[in-house]
Amino acid sequence: MESSSPATPILEVATVTKRFGGFTAVDDVSFRIQEGEFFTLVGPSGSGKTTLLRMLVGMEKPTSGELRLRGRVINDLPPNQRPTCMVFQSLALFPHLSVGRNVEFPLEIRGQRSGERRTRAWELLKLLHLDPNRYYDKNIAQCSGGERQRVALARALAYDPEILFFDEPLSALDARLRKTLQKELKDLQRGTGKTFCYVTHSLEEAMVMSDRVAILRSGLIEQIGRPDEIYSSPKNAFVAEFMGEVNLLPVVGTGDATATWDTGRKTLALALPAPLPAGAAKKLLIRPESLRFLRADETAGNTLPVRILNQFSLGSRLQYHVEVAPGCTLTVERLREERVTGDTALLGWDLGDSQLLDA
């Protein structure tokens, strides 16, 4: 459940549930989206994010709960009567129309005159970095994937919606183009001041573009917050793992701020960032960048002798896979200038760089 906000949201989802027969796709979900916000729904396949998006745009009706646009309940309002627009994964452009005519299509449906439609299309093509002198009369089939993506965005903006919804529109593009369009989408959202609601399974897209992120699992929202907040303070082990590379150590409390960690071959004693009752089981979260290799004269909250198994280059950083005990490994990431040599090392971390989580 999301905490209340003093600002009036542009869109509010209030205890919404969606069932298909005996299957619950979205389960009692609540959140608010503020005007001018880039809000992203992210989660693995089957988490309910696409079903939730289809309800927000009017393609599905909630089984229970309310959808409110500026305070007005819109559960039964069809998509063509909502001041919103959707950019689909398939883009849904008209192959028989030129770029300009594709952009103008929603304005033509509204009955705008030809001259007004053309003027608006030229403005939007410029905004999306498509020179209208080159692209207005160009056939859609002659456009690249990135160009078609920009045309779809221009067409969505032509309608001048209050909210733009996106259903994984970058998933079919190559990695380099995807990174370019992620930044352009965020720049576009900031430049226009529009409210964007984006659905993706890609953590990278959510982290790069979003003001806030909602992480879904099995129809439930696990956590909502700014990307940096969720990364640094995940609510549970699922969120921690979803937000990137992580070390999660199963620990059992001993009655104070210490615990035991059963590695499978031996049991290690660890200091904890907070007390844990005797017998209580938790996961100890340590991000790879929080682990460091220690010199002989250095100390840390916890220290472990390890054997270095592999080293991988990540550009400016190096990633190490180290063995704590036979069959039990940890992942370490350090800057390239902190390269470690040899087959063994002393690994350590500060207590403040670890966190106890529920499974």
C-alpha cells in the first residue's frame, strides 16, 4: 500500500482487483500517479503489469475497486472517451499511410482541418528528431525500427492526451538503440510535462527513465518508490534480487546482533547490522559493490577468507566470483584500479552496507 500524498493525483488506483474466472491477475492494488510524473510498472512475466495497464487504458474493467482520473471514476469509460493514449509494443502504425498521415490520423478522426493537421504533424516530427522535409511523405515501410518508434510517439502526442501509456515499446529494438530511446523518452517527458505510465520487464528501463517505480509480483505490488530508494532499501529479498546483482545470505539469529550462516559445508559466524532473535531466519543483503578486498592491516565488520574463481570485465568495473566454502560463492564488484591479484584474498564489508530482509 502506498502512503498518502498531499497533492491531488492525476490517476488513482484504489483497491483494484481483476479476476479471470478463478485466476486473480491483479490483487487489491492501490497507488497514485502525480501529474507530470514518469511512473513505471515493472515485474517479471505473469506479475500482472499488462493486465493492470489494460484496465488503466479501458481495455479491461476491474472486477472490484475504482480507477479515478482527476477524482472521476472511469471504470466503465471506454478508451475512446478517456483523455489518454497508448503506445503499443507492436506500435500499430498504418503501413499504407505515410509518416505524416500516421501522425495526423488521430487529428483526422477528431475532424481537424487538413492544414491544422499538417502543421501539428510537422511540429511533432521536429520534436521527435525527424526532419519533416525528409519524413513527412516517407512510407512507414522505409523507416527503421527507431524511426517507427518516434512516429508512434508523435502520433500519440498528436492527440494531446493527459496521460500516455506505454506497453514495453522498446523491447523489440537492439540494445544500443534501446539505450538511446530510453534517454529520449525521458527528455520528451520532461520537455512536454506529460504524465507517462510505462510498463516493462526491464529493470534498466525502469531505473533510467522513472521518477517512481512500482514492482509487481503475482498480481501484488511489492514496493513503490524512487529507483534509488528501492535499490538502497528493498522491502524483501524478491525486490532486492529484482533490482540487480545481489548477495543474499541465509542467516539464523543467535539472540543479539550476530547470526550463523550455513554455507552447506561449514557454518560461519557473522556480525549483523541489527539484532536478530535466536532462531529467527532472515536473508542478509550485501550488494556486490559493498564487498571489498582487504589488505592485511585492514579491518571490517565482517571478514572472510575467499578463493577467487573468476574475474569479468564490466568496462570501468571488474566483477569477481569468489568461493567462501565449496559450492558457496559471492559476487564482488570493484573499480578497475582496485584489481586484485592471486588466487586467494580476504573479503570484508561494513555492517552499515548490509541489510536484513524477509524472504
